[in-house]
Amino acid sequence: MNIPRNPTRPVCIGTVTIGGGNPIAVQSMTATPTRDIEATVRQVNALADAGADVVRIAVDRAAEVEAVAEIRRQTRANLVVDLQENYRLAERLAPHVNKLRYNPGHLFHHEREKPWQEKVRYLAAVASEHDCALRVGVNCGSVDPALQTKYDPKDRLSPMLDSALDHCRLLDELGFTRYCVSLKDSDPLGVIEVNRRFAQARPDVPLHLGVTEAGLPPEGIIKTRIAFEQLVSQGIGDTIRVSLTVPNDRKPEEIAAGRQILADIAAGRVRSVVDYGLSTLNIISCPSCSRVENEAFVELAQEVKRMTGYARDHKITIAVMGCRVNGPGETDEADLGLWCGPNYVNLKRGNQPLGQFPYDAILARLKQELDALIGEQTR
Ligand code: SF4
């Protein structure tokens, strides 16, 4: 089937070009600690061998810059660095990678007195100097706080869209056009809507598609498939990532899942859209990355899924996140949220923190809260 694609501009990321009618590129991200060079190189290469066009690595600390330089020396994969709050590391990382990803919502955490426009100007200058592309990576869990106050708190998508469009406008004004945009949400229906709205406003800007914290396979793949089928079939999307909560040695499954979804869409093997999560238990979990401080996270996500099976017919969302960096924000929309630290798991119910619990005690505490929620729903 020949699906017409949006007329996006080409953006070169190392040896791969996204947009401009090129095949949709498939990406993934390492989940090993970035400072563990050997393990990270092994994972980058495993992903590249599985067919990843681009591999992303997260960097939070200055100490990880040298690791990225060494990883670069040991692999030929196209590399993207994920700048979290510490955007100033860009100038030290850019010489070693092909693309920089920044999150507009994280540009506020450092140098608060500096306007975000100045920070973007700096990032565009660094990217230009080092032959890098940029990704404006907007995430539902960490949107620019000023934009959030403009809208009804229930409207998660408009602040995301505004943020992306503002950054595109500024980059265009700066004459930097080698960028793509992503708008990720953990709800596939949100991903569909916000990407449709963006593509309508900016059909020229390449889009990176993904459902964040899609969770464990097979449900994580199904959620992602729902979003990709609706978008790719309408010509939206130039590169994709399937985010799955799987152990490190199974990360290449993200690439296989992405390629399978794309092949199915191209062949017309499109499933009917499931009205996902509207009346059933919804467990979301992040795909893990180098920020995970305790590898027991993946096992915990699996145990949460097993333990909560009895609640499958209840409309409750449980979020399980791997780290203390994004965990608190990314669990905001959930009824029950967990995020992992080195020795403890944090738990909250809605916005109310319930405390930290050892790994061997968290499931029992979670069950207590889940039972209370079910009790309230059935009362
Ligand atoms: S929640 Fe934390 S560990 Fe999970 S993918 Fe996001 S940054 Fe990585």
C-alpha cells in the first residue's frame, strides 16, 4: 500500500535522513548506566544490529561526558544524546553525537533567570557548530510550567502543542531548520490527537512518534500500535520509537516491534482501534534508561502487573517509573504512582505522596491502596 506522507523537510542524523520522503526510521534508547561504557557499547551495538537507525543515550552528569566520547569511539551507530536538565553539557557532548534531544520543559531547571529563548539559541549554535540535528522533545509529564497555567488543568495537550510550536518558531527565526519534534504522552489517544494537531499546524516539520511509558509487552506494543496506525496511515511520522519495559538483554525487541508495526501498516494489516483503557485497569511503565538506579525496577513492573491482575475490570491507572528524575512528574496522571530510588520505591495516590517503601514491602502497600480505590469505586 502506498501511503502518502506529509511533505516534511529532510533532517540528516549521521548516516540516516528522516523526513523528505525517506523511509520511516526506527530508534531506541539505551537503558544501561551511561558510565558503564562496556555495557552501553554492547547495548548500542545490539540495537544497531537489530536494525536501529539511531540510538539515544541519556546524560545527566558531567561525569558521563567522557563515557559518551569513548562510546562514540567504539561504535559506528548514529548516536543521539538526551540532554535532561543540564542543557549546558551540550557543547561537550555535541562533538561525539549526531543529534541532541532537549526537552523544553526541562530548560527551566537550571539558570532560572535566563529566558528559555536564550538557551535554545545556545543549543542551536552548538548543534550547527558540530553538525548535529536537534529534537525538540515535548513530554506530557514535563511541560513548560508557564504554558500549563494558560489552560484548563484537564487539557494536557494544548500546553504541549504550544510549547512545540513556540520552539519551532524560534528555531526557524534563528535560521536553524535541522530539527524534528516529538510530542509524547502515555495515552495513545493523546499521542494521536496532539500529533495530528501539530502536523496540521506544521506539516513541514518531521515528527518523531512514540507513546511514552507504554509499558510491558504485549500491552506496551498494543498501545503503541494504536497510536502509530492512526498517525502513520495519515502520513504523519518520520521516525518512531516503541518504548518497552524489558530487561537490558531484550531491548532489541523495541526495534523488532517498531519494524513489525510499520510493515503491518504498509501492508494494510491494521487492527481496529481498541477503545483502550477506558474501563479497565491500565498499567503504564517507563522503558527504563540509564537513569535507573536499581535494576529491580523491571522486575517490580512485572510484579505489579501480576499482583494487580485481580483488578483488571476496574478503571484505575497505575504508573511504575524507573527513576527519581522523571518519576514524580510522569506519575501525575495516574491514580497510583510508583517511582524507584536506589533502595526505596516512592508511592503516591493521585497527587498525595504516601512515602517511601523498601522493594520487598512496596507490593503489599500498593495492594492496600488499590483495594481502597476499588472499594471507593464499588461503593
Ligand atoms: S522515568 Fe526515568 S528511568 Fe524511566 S525512562 Fe524516564 S528518565 Fe528513564
